[in-house]
Amino acid sequence: MAINAVLLAVVIMLGLSLARVHVVLSLLIGALAGGLIAGLGITDTLEAFQEGIRNGAQIALSYALLGAFAVAIAHSGLPQSLAGTVIKRIDAAGTGGMIKYMLFAGLIVMSCFSQNLIPIHIAFIPLLVPPLLLAFNRMQIDRRLIACLLTFGLVTTYMFIPYGFGDIYLNQIMLKNVGEAGIDIANISVIQAMAIPALGMFIGLLTAVFISYRKPRQYQQVAIDKEARDTAIQSEGLKDDELSKTTAGAKAQSKLKTLVALVAIVTAFVVQLYTDSLLLGSMFGFGVFMATGVVKWRDADTVFNDGIKLMAMIGFIMITAQGFAEVMKATGEIAPLIDGATNLFAGNKAIAALVMLGIGLVVTMGIGSSFSTIPIIAAIYVPLCISLGFSPLATVAIIGTAGALGDAGSPASDSTLGPTSGLNIDGQHDHIKDSVVPTFLHYNIPLLVFGWIAAMVL
């Protein structure tokens, strides 16, 4: 029996990643293996891979501008102010449960807002999370739980709420492809279709918070916020009256910068909403910081370069993932993988739904992007769902869930790369063991179960 090239490529990529081979190399080796097994040859495989990289150029530029916008927000002091407020509350109230759960809720809200209200995606994580690591350590919070909190907001929001990135995923990609494949989408509510799968994500979150990672976990206290430490050292050398004046002036300046940061965030949101361009939204948001002098003209290059450095690794992995995805498409073996699975259905809707969701998991785990998976599977899944008698709402639920499956838990997904970028700033959080595996277990399993339930009851 011939081995399916797509399945083999994904298994190799995941196996190498779990063996702690760098994700970029894992993607490259997996793509080469898949292409060669499919009979493409080394030349055609590399050409397909390079074509995918070219297609990922816009992603790279968007991530670079996101990084610049995020660093400009950090330059305003807003993330440090938020982190400082949290730490003061901890000092005042201790490390009890209430402050801990308030912190959890804040991280979830911020990760949700980053998808819909404040369109900076994962760029907020390496800015907001590192200043909070010392607080996490003091409360002995397991960082695997923080990864699960952040990934919940990053994934659940776009797969359930049709605004911002959710509008792109649910309306512009999923419904568009479903409609083009032959289903009338005029009266379909994506919120209704994705409510049950989203409930599965929520149950996974509760499991992580109250069962899996509720026990304390100790980390070494490593100084992280160098800027805050240097400021404190400089302040010790001031006289009392000088310190008072400096503090008053700093507070006024801080309030002004915070106000500008909020205006920039709103501007970025409005532009992104109006133009459907994350790139333009980030650019206009960055422009607000420059126009108001929060980011001075002479510092603009430095801030922009720091932003590129911040997101460079994530952007590079995402570009490589685009190359991997292009090779998988070029093999022509995604459709046979699905066709082979359909032979197991024998008209059984329950088995059909489970297999379709499982294939979505495999494809997304390899590609690392739910947004790229939908166009691949929709054209095949829609006729299949119609022939098996699934309702339009159930069909949308199957395709939407199949696309989202594997985003959490993929080594190449920004939903796991983002949390790692913030939590591993002191070298105490492993990408695979502490981000990929926990999010895979807590979200993919319940999403698979509840996606199947949605397919059966809708």
C-alpha cells in the first residue's frame, strides 16, 4: 500500500519538532520528504517550496509592521504600566487566588482583543508577558497554563467571533469557499455553527486552569525588565526634591504617552476594519506615534528595527510554513488522502464527520495556518457533506472546526509561537514541551469531540 505523501510529510515534520530539531529545518525536511515520496523530484519540490516562500512575502511584511507597531506601543510605556499595576496589586493583596484569577482573565481578554478589537495579533505577547514573568514566578504559576490561556484567546476568538481576524476566517475565507463550492450561505449564522466547537475550547481552558496546571511550579527568578531596573537605579541617586519633581513630570509624560498609545490602537483598528488590511492598520498606528512625537523621528529607525527583530523568527517560520504548504498542494495527494478516507465512510455520517475533522487536524498541523487549510479542504468537503446529507449549518461547523483543528498545538503556528516568544524570554519555557504539547492536548482533543457533536446535532 502506497504511503500518502502529505501524511508522511506531516508526521516527519512533527516527529523532528518533538525531537527538538528547529521548526524551520523540520518544515524544510518534511517538505522535501513529501515532495520526493510523491514523485515530484528534488527540482520540482524546491520550486514549489520557493513559490510558497514568495507567496509568504506579504505575511513577512505584515509581521514586520506588526512588530514595529507593537514596539512603538511598548515605547509609550503602556505594557509596562499595565504590568506595574498588576505587580502593585500583588504586593498589596499578596499572591492569593483572586489576584491570580484576575490576572488570568486579563491575559485572556487581551489575547481575545488582539484578534478582534486591537488588531496586533500575537505582537502584544513578547511586550506584555515578559514584564509579568517575575509576578508569575512569585505566584508560582505554571507557564504551560499561561500558554494555554493565550492560545485560547488567539484561536477561539477568530473561529467564533466574525470581527477582525474572525471576519477574515469566518466570512472572507470559510463562507466564501463554502458558497463557491455549492451551498447557499445567505441565511447561515457562523456564530451558531461554531458555538459548540467554541464550547469545546472553553472546556479545554477550564481543564488547564483547574486540573492540569493548578499546582505551583517554581522557576528561577531572572531579572527581565532591564529598563525598569535601570530607571530604579538612577532614581536612587536623586535627592528627595529632585525625585519628587522628576516623578511628577514622569507621571504627566506617562499619561500623555498612554493616551497617544490608545489613540494609535484605535486608529489601527479603524484603518484595518475599513481597508481589510492588517498591514495598513499597523502602518497608520505607527504613524500616530511618530506624528505625536512619542516615537521621535531620530528613533524611528531603531524602533522599527527592534520591531522586525521581535517578529523576525515568527515571520520566518510562517514563511517556511507557506513553502511547506505549497509543496503539499503540489504533491496532489491531499485529495487522495480525503478520497481514501471517504472509502471508510460507507454512508455513515458519524464516521465521516470524525474522519473529515481528523484530516483537517493533520493538514493544519502541517501547514500551521487555519486560514490556509480552509481553501484546501472546502472544495472537497462541501460536495461530500451534501452527498452524506449534512445540513448547511453542520457543513459549515465541520469545515470551520477542521480548519481550526491543529492551529493550537502546531509547532509552526503563530498561536504557539507567540506564547513561546513571551514566556521563554529567560530561557525557562520550551516551545515543544511547554507550548505545543499542552495546547494540543487541551484544545485539539475537545475541539475534535465538540466539532463532531456539532456535525451530528446541527
